Amino acid sequence: MLELFYKRRVVFVVLLGIVLRFTLLGIIPGNGNLNQDEAFAAYEAFAISNYGIDSHGYHNPVYLEAWGSGMNALETYCMIPFITVFGMNATAVRLPQAILGSLTLVVLYLLLKRLSDRNVAFWCTLVLAICPWHIMMSRWALESNFIVGVLTLAVYFLVSADNKVYRIIIAGITMGLVLYCYSATWTVIPLLVIGILTYLFINKEITIKSIIIYLISLGIVAIPLLLFVAVNMGFISEIRTDFISIPKMAFFRSGDVNFSIERLLNSLRLLWYQDDGLIWNSTSNYGLFYHFSNGFLAVGIISSIIKKRKNMIVIGIWLACGLLLSSMLDANVNRINIIFIPVVCFIGIGIEVYIRLIGIISTRTRVVAASIVLVAYIYNLISFENYYCGEYNTTMAAYWFDGAKEALAQAENNNATIHIKYNDVRYPSMLYYTEYPTDVFVSSVKYENTTAAFLQPLSCEGYEFYDYTEEKPHQGEMYICRADDVDGVDYINDYNLESEKYGQYILSYVKNK
């Protein structure tokens, strides 16, 4: 059995990773409920697919205005075929991320096998397959996390292109698509590209001709985003056509990215403690890669520096760009997500160094060392999965609007104006759960402040979003609030309203006389 595992170990690990990413995908996390950003990305996919416009009336925008300050578009476009086939549900919404997360396991193995050796590639793939960060990331559809898989593909395609024109073009196009995944990385992706191209050129692995073809391919894909920046910096007017749109944001967050030593230190603390305090990103008990992996990470980095692992310079450049990005953003797992693949790689190197050092004594001790590592990771994986599929799932349901779908459906059955207590149900969730007609929303929505970074609607046809407790309830109209909203519950009691509870929400209305 051990011999079979050794021969097919990567296949076992990848299959395990796929199972961990796809099992009960539409239920866990959140018990079938979606995060508000997931819901918005999914609604935009529904809107573009069914109405030809997004929630702001743009045809095929290169960047979504969404909340007002924007949302990366690539994952939304990848959702369209799945939502079209399977409908508006959590499984369809999360499939692109789960597929990409699973594909990343294969691509990382191929990348590390080329840059290092089979053993390092195996351990890196194992760590990625079973680490909490990548499992959690792959199972919910936050659009900025799409960059992790696409960037891994882009780096692999570039490193393995071997000066073949069609491979160089594919590599350039893929790196261009990276820019549509996460806008904050626009500051460091050029440095990553320059760094890798320089390394490949110095080592005579890429020619000037290939570099030119690569940059042209990347540049063509990036042109719409360059126009987007020009529009939002005020150099040109927004572009609206029936085929493609370059939108003007209500609020352009160009000032969010600024270098700070304090930000870098906060990010390094996040990496060491493997927790950012946001339960949808990380868990304090298990960390991002399991806490004991810190030792392997330190060994991997030190070993790579001392032994001057030439081929791992590509991963080192990637790590450096991740650290640079980390120094320009407030520390958050999602914001500094491009750093974690290199971290996984150095953890894998650390494991291999540890096994090799123990294995100096004998082949038997090498097997024992490898077995100890496997047992440690599998034990922690089982413990994590037990928590993730149980207590964690219930907790996330409460965070992610559990019961809102049912409350909204019941309210709409009454064909009355629906009043939603201010922010108790975020409006993208309402749009998603009700499959609200996009043309109606665009024509009827009224925002509190049309230049805010995060737009807050006051109303759209059939709905009002405000603190309705400041006025008397109206006969025949419906009122929704969270069950833990003290003012909302007091309102129900003060006016003796009929009420029905759906998960975390209460639907209430004036009693019939």
C-alpha cells in the first residue's frame, strides 16, 4: 500500500484536494447562504447574462462599478455559464473558484517539478491541498481571490513556454487576465513580470523575440484596463458601447495603495500568527497552513538562501512582490493573497530539508520523518474539517444572512412594498435572492450618496432601505429586520405587528383588522 501511495502520491493528493473543495460546495460554508460580495458578483453575472447590462446599466463592463468603488470582473464572467446552466444557487456561484482552486493543485505541482524536483513539488502540493486557507478560499466566491489560481497559471505558462510562440502568447494572455482578478495588484504585477523575464533571459531560457511577443500579448489584454484607469483619472470620458463599457466609478479608490512600514509589519504578524481576525478568511485554532508549518517555512527560506537554490528565484521574486503588496495595504488575508502560494512553496522546501536531514542516518529514518509529517498534517486536516463542516458552517450562516432568502420570498408573495431595516439585509443579497430585474433596478434605484465609496440605495421599485422604526407601519406593507436587531424587535412589539421568523430574520406586518 505504501509503495502504491509513493508511486501515485500526487494523484492521491490532488484527488483529496478536489474532494475537499467540492463536497457539499453549495452548503458549506454558510449553510447555503452567500456572503454579500459573492451575492453581488453572482447578481452581476445574472444581470449581464439575462439583461445585457450590469447593475449600473453598463454593457459588458471591463470592471464592475458594483458597490460604487468597483469590483473585479473576471470571476463574474466565469460564473455566467454555470448560472445559466444550473441557475442562481450557491453551487453554481462557487463552481468557478472551486474548479480553479483544484486546477491550481495540478499547476503548482508542475511548476515546482520544473523549478525544483518531484519531492519538493509533492510536499508543496500536499500543503496546498489540505491547508485551511486554500480550502476555505476555494469554497466561496470572493472575486479578488480569483487571482491566486490565475496567477499560478500565468507564472507556470511563462516559465514553461520554452520559446514556443503559441505558449508565449498563452502565457501573455493569462498574465493579462490576472489584472482583471484583483486591482490592488496592478502595482506589483509589472514588477513580477519584469523580475521573471529578467531571470529567464539571464539564464537563456527566453529570447528577446519571445519577450516582445509576450509583452505584446499581455499588453493587448490589458488595454481595456489602461483605458479604465484613464477614464477614472479624468483623462478621458467613460466609454459606453453595446459591446463593451469602460465605466466611471462613483468613487475611485486610487489612494488605497500606499507604502507603509507599519503595514508591512502588520502583514508579517498576520503571516506568523496565520490569522487576520476575520472568520471567513482564517480560523485562529488552525491558522492558514496549520501553525506548526511556521517551522518548515523558516527552514525553507533559510535553506533556499544558504544553498542558493537558483531555480527557486522565480518563487523568491513572487514572494518579494507579495511582501511589497503587503506593505501597501492594510493587513487582511484577502488583500495580500498573492503572497501565500510562495509561502506554501517555502513550507514544502522546509519539509523536504527536514526529511533529508533526518534521512542522513538511514533510509528507515527518512521514511519515519516523512510519516511524521504526513500524520501531523492529516491529523490537523481531520480536526479542521470536523470544525469547518460543523460549528464553522453554522457560524457563517449567521454572518451570511441566513433566512434572508426565505423572508424575502415570503414578503414578495404579498405583492406589497417591502421595507428593509437599514443594512440588516445588504442590497446585493436582496438583488441576488429575488433575481431582481436589472432593467427595473437601474431605472428605479435612488442612492443616498451617488459619489460614496459604498453606495447605499434608499429605494428601488417595491423596496425601501432605511430605518423604518422612525415612522409608523402601514397596512399591507412588509417589514424585514434581523432577529438580533433590538430596535427592529422593539418596533414589532410596540406596534403589535404580526411576525414570522426565518433563520436570522423576522418578517412583520400590520395585523388585519
